[in-house]
Amino acid sequence: MCGIFGYIGKRTDATKMAVDGLKSLEYRGYDSWGVAWKNGDHLDTKKEIGKISGVDGSLLSSNCSLAIGHTRWATHGGVTIANAHPQFNADKTIAVVHNGIFENYQELRDELKAKGHTFVSDTDTEIAPHLIEEYLKQTDDFAHAVRLACQRFTGRYAILAVHATSDTLVAARTGSPLIIGVAKDGYFIASDTPAFMHHTRTVQYLDDGEMVVSNGNSIIFTDIETGEERHKREIEITINLEQADKGNFAHFMMKEIMDQKESVARAVNQSDEEIMTVANAIRDAQGTFLAACGTAGKACMAAEYFFSVVSEKHVNFAPASEFKVYHHFLKKESLLIVVSQSGETADVLEAMQVAKSKGAKVLSIVNVEGSSIDRASDYTLHINAGPERAVASTKALTGQLAVLLLVAYALAGKLQEGKKLLLETASMINDMLNPRYIERLSQLAERINHKEDLYIIGKSWNYPMAMESAIKIQEVSYIHAEGFAGGELKHGPIALIEEGTPCIVLAGNDEVTPDILSNAVQLKARGALVIGVAPENNEIFDEWIKVPDAFAAQALVNIIPIQVLAYELAIQRGKDPDMPRNLAKSVTVK
Ligand code: AGP
């Protein structure tokens, strides 16, 4: 995680651009922030604990053309000023910002200590400026010293480095994302495009094992191992600035929940040919696996039911972080489909490498075009949800569910029927998301916002949505929520139920409805406050949240009131729904 940003060029407001760039990267981590900038023949720096939101970067320096910055999600070392980035060598001539983890940092730190280096932080990152300093004893070429140091690192990383007496900005990556923004008056290098999209839409992508060095007038790409020069195409990216802004909403989370009035239809608006390509790949494969993390993983779990019920096809889901152990039976006829909003999740990229090492085909369903997962896939379907900034994923999930259900219908030879159902569902969602509905859920939140435990049950595709509901409520309200398959309750979890324990029951109008309602009766018998999310009311429900009857697309509509409820619970409990504690939007470390 973490967001990194750098600028070198003719403009003299580099520190202001660095701070503004970090603000738009804050969804990647907000434990602390820091900037270093070149001031004559020395480096100045500013580091602070907490969010960068209210900082005015122009106060740092009014005349600076080279700056790097960082917003942190702590992995190694607590949230302190000493552990904030940039990290320096002892005489502060070298500054480095880093996204990722140097897995061999202890070994390198011991080697450097033996050479007399002293360390002031608990971070893995601090080894980098010290190691570069060591290699500067062999060469006075700063970029070369950085390359030699990068050849020693193991793990996934992206770094930016500057030197007090060198008018260059150097960057390198293996695993974590880095994108170059090409402007007429300089170069931007950042973890993601929002950091510089106000300045340029012309980008160049840095691939794994590559580095760049720029003096502000030109930029050179080289391979870290061989030193060979690489040539990169300039690509114009299309970003709708308005979509990336929260408009009149207080928070991105609510803005993105309301975006579903259009985003589900956008996800469905795929060319038949593109959908059929994925469906045919599944048909022809000998074993199809789905892998993803967190919320995207819940979309994949629901897809196991979509393929079973709609296309009578068995597919296997595995959390991407667990996928590595599958290598034993993967083969070149196997198919891996990965799902990711950001397209940068480290565990998913690793699962792709495992599948590729076995010669298997890798398809992906992503939201961020040009992301590492998008570019590393044999084939990609985009969900067209638009930028998703709130850490809690909402519109990306319903987009992923819509595309996966569409593929299931295509595999059953009923693509147009699937499109019709999903477009009808999209318009039902459009009607459902109105102020009266939001107010209803806010009232429900009032009734349970003092509770510290909450349970959700579901059956069939509502079971993964019960688990997704738990993630949403956990990550923004910090209530201990858990999702279960309704039938599993009586095998243990029901022991947790006491008088007034809120229990949400996700239901549809199908052959499994009687089962989940009888599970709700068992909860009621133990004194639970039963909250039904279903097309029809039932006497078992103490509270009923009405949702449209959407048959195989029920998962899409049932999760939306839960997203709103989680948001309302967060607000009523005084939490920030956009930047919850201990989390970040894009998880670029394993
Ligand atoms: C969801 O609200 C969380 N932010 C998290 O579980 C997320 O879904 C997970 O990290 C996967 O991210 P991705 O879709 O960008 O790969």
C-alpha cells in the first residue's frame, strides 16, 4: 500500500504538486505523510503523522523543481515521524520513498551495519538510501547506484530516489505500480494516475523489473538487471474528472453507492463478442478457477452459484492469497479468472504468476484500465464503474457481479436473456436508490448503532453477500459483524445470539427462501432482532427492508441496502466511511 509521487521539471511549485498529488493518493494509506525536495545542494523535508488532507504544499517551498512524496500505510514499524517517509541516509544526501516490502531488509540492514551504517527507524525502507550510498562508493552515477541497489532487493516494491547534488529523479519497480505522467514542462512519477491527471493525460507505464531516470527534459527507461534501455509508448488515458470527484456528497462512499444508479447498466453494456470470449474460454478449459481478495472475492464466491444455477458449470473459487497451493494440479488447459477493482492487489498478481508458470490462461475482470492486472492478463473485461475512491468497495462489487452473471448466461447460451434481466435489475436499482429509501435505512441504523456484534445470514448467492455485508459493516463502522450460510448457524455460531442481537437475513423469492426463513425462525427463538432484506415481508421480521425480486441477480440488489446501512452506522458512530482505520484502497503488499 502507500502512495508515492515525484515531479521533476521546469515548474517551481513541485512541493505544492507533491502535496496535492499525495492528497489524491490518500486512499492508498493515511497513517503519515512526508515530502523531500531539492533546495540548492541539499534536501529539505517535512513529515507528519496523520492525513495530508488539510496541508498547503506551497508553504513548504516557493521555488522548487524536484520533489518526492509519500502517504503511508504502515507495514514495518509503528506510526511515528521516524518511520514516516521519505527515509534518508545518515548525512541526508539521499532520500527514498517506497511502496511495498523489501523482504530481505534484515539481511541487508545487518550487512550495512557491519559497514558502519546506523539506522534511526523501524522501517524496511531505510535500508535503501544506505545501500545506494554504499554503491555510490563504486560509481558517481546516482542512477547506476540506485540500479545496483535494486538488484539486491527481494519482494514487491516501487521506489523514488533523489540525491542532494544530482538534478535527477530516479524510480524503479518490481511488483508495486508506477506510472509516468509526461507533461510539456516536466515529468510526474506516481503510484496511480489521479495524482497527476490535472496536469497531463499522457502516460507511460513502467513494467516489472524496470527503472527510469529523468532530468526534467527527458526520461530514460532501463532494465534493472541488464541495464538495457527500454522504449515505452506514450498512451493517452481517458478519465472523467467529474466521476473522480465526490460532487455534493459528504463522502465518496455514498457518492459511489448512488453511482450504482448508472454503473450497473454500464457494466452490462459489454459487447456480446467480449462476453462470449470469456464464456468460450470457460467452456474449453479443463478446470476454471476464480481468484480474488476481499469484496472482489465475495463476487467470485457468488459467481460459483451463478455458474452452477444458470450454466450448470462447476468453477472453483479460492482467495487469491491461498491460490499458491493450487499449483499442484494446475495445467496448461486450466483457466484462471481473476477479479479486482484496483487491478493492483499483490495477492492477485501472485496468483496470476502461479497460473502462468503452469502455462494456464489468465483472464481478468477489472475496473482500473491500464492497471498491472489488466496489462498482465491474456484477456480483460472492464466493469466501467468509473473511479472508486472510498476504501469500502461498493459500485465495483455490483459491476463485478453483473459481468460474472452475464458470462454465466452466455455460457448457458442465453446471453440476451441475461442482458435483459440485468438491465431490468439496473433500472430497479435506479428506482430503489431514492432519498426515502436512504432515510429508512438511516432510521434502522439508529436502532442498532450502539450494538457491538451483528450477524448476517444468507443461502445460495446470498451467502457470499452475507459475508460481504460483514466486510462492509466491519470496515466502516467497526462493529464486529459476521456472515454465515444460514444452515451453518445451528452448528456453532447460534451460541452467540442473545436477547436483541441484530441479525440480518438476506433472502430472495426462490426455492431456497423457505430454508433461510426457517434459519431466521431459529434466530428469533434465541431473542435475536431479525432484520429481513427480501422482496416480501414476513412475520418473522422485526424490521423489513424491501428489495426488488431479481431472481438470479438478487445478490446485486440485496447488497445495496447493506452498503447504505454500513455507511449510516459509520456516520452515526462518528467514523470516517471513506478512510477507515488500518485499511487502504489498493493492497499492494502480500
Ligand atoms: C473492500 O471494501 C475492501 N476495500 C477490500 O476487501 C478489497 O475488496 C480488496 O482489497 C480487493 O481489492 P481489489 O478489488 O482492488 O483487488
